[in-house]
Amino acid sequence: MSEFRFNRVTGDWVIIASERARRPEDYIIRMNRRDMPPHVSTCPFCVGNEYMTDPVFIEPANGAWKVRVIKNKFPALRPDANPAVEGGINTRTMSGLGYHEVLIEHAEHNRYLFDQNVDEMKIVLASLKRRYVEIAQDDRIALVVIFKNHGAGAGSSLEHPNCQIMATPVLPNDVRRRTEDARQFFDENGKCLFCGIIEDETKEGKRIVHKSEHFVSFVPFAAISPFHTWLMPLRHFPDFGSITDEELSDLAAHMRRLLRKIYFGLDDPDFNFVVRSILERLSDKRSFHWYMSFIPRVAQPAGFELGSGMYINASLPERCAEFLRKINAG
Ligand SMILES: [Zn+2]
Ligand SMILES: [Zn+2]
């Protein structure tokens, strides 16, 4: 029997269609990324082509670079735009104020995150934190989103490993609704919704993928798609920008392990990840809890999802978690 499951964090119902359920192994789609060279002379992100991009900062500042944060060449948003709201009630516009930057994760063209060592991964995460904190200081900004598109199926048009940072002066409806729901939950229950989920998931155990000193990753009870995984800090805080150095080290090791499980278990699928975080100055510190969401692109949303806003997941979250747990990520 299929069943509806309610996702307390997103407020969405998901259909877990276990009758149509495929085995986790059936989601493996082989990609052809393995034959890529470490350097491509025409790639704007490769060593030797630095003049082709406009840097925000480089890590380390001198010598051979490990990470470069650059301005997006065709930004969707830019910080020098005028934020004035114009138009009538039904034709409201605002110029595209915000930030749109790219973080180049490694000097080598074919060095994907799963293939970096923990120290390299930590430099990527620390650079994301640095830029997140810097942009958050611009008080015109209401939301900073860090995300990654890996592969064409996840919306990426560039091979060279990168993730993106976008910041907007407005809060999207989805984020506003989620933060208000979390605040209401806190008011009604006197505790953080997310801390409660971590407690329950840890106790139950069957959807856990990995637990480390400061983080836990698990397939949500009402996951919207196969192998959809959340990675949450055990300490309660709303803003990724407040992560400590010790937590960053643990996150680097934890995320590396999770990405390797996805890579080896599902044979290098396209995927997205996104950091869900609320700026400290705008948050009710007690009720929101930042986390990361990983979405392997092994099943595509179709007409029903578009028409209803409700997802059908043809896999059991418990089986997906068990599958990922067993993959040796060494
Ligand atoms: Zn390249
Ligand atoms: Zn919490």
C-alpha cells in the first residue's frame, strides 16, 4: 500500500508509493565524468585562465590557489542595483539587487568534492562561511543561499567543480512560511522542531545515514525523492555563519563521507545540495535550525508534481538510508 507522509519541516505531504518502489540499486545511472582531464585549456576556471574571471577572494591569498570565489559572469543579481520598488499593485518590480558568486572548489578540473581530502573540503566550507558572513553584513540582504548543481541533470552547465552563493533582498514565500511554521511550533511546544526531529531520528535509527561528533545525516521521514538526505548540526543554531572551526572540521569529514556514499553507491549521479540557513540578525534564534539538503537527481519530478506541488517518491526512505549506510565510503 502506498501512503501519504507529512514532512513537519516543509509542511508538505509526500506520497510514498511503495508498490511502485524500486530497489535502491535500480536508481544507478552511469554518468561519463570519469574520463575528464585535470586541466582544460578553454575552461575559465582552470589554472592559467584566472584573467577570465573577476575574483572576490582567493584562498590562500598568495601562491598556488586552492579555492577561488569569483563574481558570476552573467549574474542573476548584482549589489550595485537600485533596490527601489516600482510599478502598480499587480505589476510590482524591483531591480535585481543582490549577490551572485561562484566558488571554484579546486584548481583541478576533474577534482570533485567526493574526491577531495578532508583538509581540502574544509577550505571549501570555510571559504563558503567567510563569504556568507561577509555578504550577511550588507543589511539590504535578507537571505543568503549556498547551493551546488552537479551535472546537467542538476542544472549545471560547467564541468569544473563549483558551487554558488546567491543573496536576495527579499525572503521567498517558501522560506518565510517555513520559518513562521518553525516559530509557531516553538511557541506551541516550547522546543525547536529540528532538535526534536534529530532526537527522534537518532532514537529510531532506521533513517540515519551517518552520525559524527557534531552532525547527523538522515533520509527524512517524508523524503521528496529517492536518497534525499538532510545533514543537521547537533548544536542548535539558526545561522550557518555561526559555525565554529571545530564544527567545520567535522562537517568536512561528514560531508565527504556522505558524498562518497552517494558517488560510490549510486555511481556518480547528478545532484544538488543547498544550505538552509537564516541570517542571525533576522532570525528568532530559538526556533530555526540550519541544515543542508542533498538531492541526488535519480528521479525527475513530472506533471503530477507540477500540477499539485506534491511529490511522489517511489522509494522507501528507510531502505534508501539502509543502502547509503552500508556503502563503504573509505
Ligand atoms: Zn576547468
Ligand atoms: Zn534546534
